[in-house]
Amino acid sequence: MSTPTPHEPEDLVAEAEVSQRSGISIVWLVPLVALAIGGWLAYKAFSERGPTITIDFKDAAGVIADKTLVRYRDVQIGKVTAVRVSEDLDEVTLTAELDKKATRILGKNARFWIAQPELSITGVRGLQTLLSGVYIGVDPDTEGETQRKFIGLEKQPFIIGDREGRYFVLTSPNRGSLNRGAPVLFYGFPVGQITDFDLIEDHTEVDVRIFIDGPHDKRITEHTRFWDVSGIDVELSADGINVKTKSMAAILIGGITFGDPPGSKAAEPAAERTRFKLYPSQHEAFKPKYTRRRYLVHFHESVRGLNVGAPVEFRGAKMGEVVDIRAQFHTKELAFRIPVYVDIEPERFEIFGKIATDKIKRVSNFQTLIGRGLRAQLRTGSLLTGQKLIEIDMHPEAEAVEVTYEDGLLVIPTVPTVLDTVTEKVTDILAKIDRLPIEAIGEDLRGTLSRVRHLVEEAEIQAAIDALSSTLSEAKVLVGRLNDDVVPPLTTTLQQTSRFSNDLNTELTPQLSDVLRELQGAARAIRILSDYLEQHPDALIKGKK
């Protein structure tokens, strides 16, 4: 019972009765429902959660955690959740959460890159990222084994998705003026692109990776040749200046074209990623392939104008080229010589006809030709450029030499150039002139002239000259009189003679014609009588029957 307050009556104070209820209070339903909803949401989130992947990049310019998106064909499929630098500080690792449906595109060949504005000579890409910011692009792989760790590409690839076609690899000594995205042409039509470049392991050549769209990729066979059509091709050689250009696009960004050499047989399409050689020009690509062999040529005169790559010709036909030029000093002879290394295609030289002896069968063609007078000579290939070439030809009059080898290379003997031969002859002539007794001849000539002068100055000679002058004067007067007194009557007489001849010709010509006709008749009768007497000689006695 409660104790009444002083101001309240005792009978007005209420008493509380305490009683216990049985069962669970409804208040506990609220947290239970909340827990159930939370568990369901957690299960749903876990069950719908996509894969988490990591991508390593060299750098991650513009990438922001919880903001940069992962897109496939401009559709969001995930988001970057973390950006961190590797422990060795060489790479940046991005962690991205993808949608559940993205699991099937994470094959081992899937590619990722950071899409950002890219301005190059081949075009402009990624302009939309100027407003929306960079994003992670994806080139999926739906067939390979799935994985969760990838290495990102430094640049966006040109070929994305299941584009029909195949990749091939071209090997070149250098990259030249080719660029990523440059076209691969076929008869001037773009049928593919250059996708990337890479140095091979020994750094001696460059691999050029290209993609050929279908169905043109079926045109690539084992016979196909690829060549560079980039820029302007200016060739300065012993043949002169040769300039070749292609389209403006090829001049600016480069390009590659391909084709089969004339006369190629039909063949099956080449397998994907087959390696081909990239030639610098169509001429080099279609040039017949012969086995090259190195030879050595020694020159003792100046080789100015002879460069590496200069042709080696045989009577105007190119048989090889110069590959190296050096200089050597002979310590015994105390003289210089210029060794020139040349690559020649000996298969172009053939010995035809019957081979008489087994000895000729055992020696090579060049050894045989050298024994018969094959020599090398330096020639001027172009007066315009001054470029030199090496001409090899037969010189039967050349001095016989022994076939020699140096460093395992056959040495081709040489003959002097035409200019050297002319110079030598001029030098001989000058030497002969120098040996002449010019001073003695001059003294004799001066003595002779002196005697002639004294002879002319003698009195008798002067009198003879005066008499001859007088005689010539009188002859001149006589000729003048003849012109005045004799020539006019003589001219008149000749005119009268001409008229008489014309009159005589007019009167006698008909009579002479009659006489000639009678003489012809008489001659005919005598010929008939002669024939008759030849057949009947007794007619002279018995008479004509």
C-alpha cells in the first residue's frame, strides 16, 4: 500500500496490482523483420554480385576509384573500386567489380585498356572522354579459360570484338614511316590495318602485325608478297633518279600492299599469324629469288661514286650488288688497295653446250669464266648523278692470272677503267714528246730560216723577182687584149657553127632514117641467106631448090 500524503484523504489513494503475462511481446517482431530483410538483401547482393578483377597498367592517368567505369561497347558493365601502386612502384593495379553477366567475357585473352582522347595522324578517337572522363575499355574473350588478373594495354587496339578476318606478321629491317592504323591495300582498296609493332628478341628486325578483313584474308597464300608503299620513294642509283608516289594517305600515314608474283600457282590460304617478309618496293618483292654468293674485287684506282648497293652488271644486265667497301694498306708493297665485297647471283651465269672434260665439271662457273678472261671494271653508270657501278665482262686479251681466294672468298680480277687506259696512253704520248730533242730541232729550224733569209736578200734573187713581176704585168696586158680583140669574133663564129649544125640536123635526119631502115632490111636478108646456106651448103653449086 502506498502511504497517503498529508494533503490527501486516506481513502482516496489507489493501489496498483501487479500481474505477469505469458508469450512473446510484439515489440520483438520489428528487429526480427529487419534482420530477415537485411539477410535477404545481403543474399540477393551476394548472389547477384559479379566477379572482381585486377588489371595492371604502366600508368593510370585519369582513373578515379568509385568513379571510373568499365564499359563494353559503351555500356557500363562495372566500376573501378580501388587504385593502388605496386610495391616495386613500377605498375598501377586497378581493382574493378563487374556485373555478374560479365563473367563469361573474362577469358585469358580478354584485353583491357584506358580509353582516353587520342589524336594521331591516322585520326581522332575517344573524344567523348573529354566530357565523361576516361573509362576502362574491354575486348572480351568468351572461349578461353576465365581468369581474374589481367595486364592492361598501353593503347586502345584497332581491332575489337569478333571482327571477321585474320592476323599476320610481317618482318622488316626497320619500321620506316609506317604507323599504327595505317591501311593495308589490295589494288588500292583498304582491306586491313596495321595493328602494332614490336622488336624481335635480337633487335635486328621489326615485327609488323597486320589484320586482314574477311573475305580478303583468304587471298593470303604462301606465294603472297607484301611491300611498303609509304611516302615518296626516291631512288638515286647508277640508272638515274626514279621517283614513285602513291595516294596522299599513304604519303602521310604510310601503308602496305600485297599481291602474288606473276605466274604464281594457286595455293591454299595461309594460316593465321603466318610470317612474311616486308619488302621495300614492288620491284624487290617480285624480283626473282636466286642464291647469292659473296665475291671480292680489288681496285687500285679511286672508287669515288661507288656506294654500297651499287649494281654489279654483266653487259648491262644486273647480276648482283655491292655490299661493302673498305681500304687496305699492303705493308710489303707500301701501297693501298680498295677491296670491294659484292654479292652476285651465280645461277644467272650458265655454261651451255657440251662439256668436253671432267675438269670443267669439277670447277665452278666463275672459276671457268675467270680462266677465260672474266674481269671486273669500274664504270660510270649515270653522268647525271656520277654514280659508279661494277661491270664484269669477258676480256680475252687480258693477262692470264691465277684464281685466288681471300678469307674464303673468290677474288675476281680487274682491268683498268676506260678513263685510266686513255690517261695512260696520253701519258705515254706526253712522255714520248718530252723525250724529243725540242731544243736541237729549234736550233736547226732557226739556222734554216736564217739561211733562207740570206738567200732571199741576195742581189740575183731580187733581180729575178723584179723580172718575174715585169713578166706578169705584160701577161696581164696580153690577156686584156685577147678579151677585147679575139673573144667577140670567136663568140660569133661559135654561134654560126651552132646554127649550121641545127640546119644540117633538120635536113639530114629524115634521109638518115631511110638509110638506116634500108640497112636493117639488108641485114635481115643477109641473116636469112646465111641461115639457109648453113642448112643447104650445096646451094652455092646447085642453086636454090
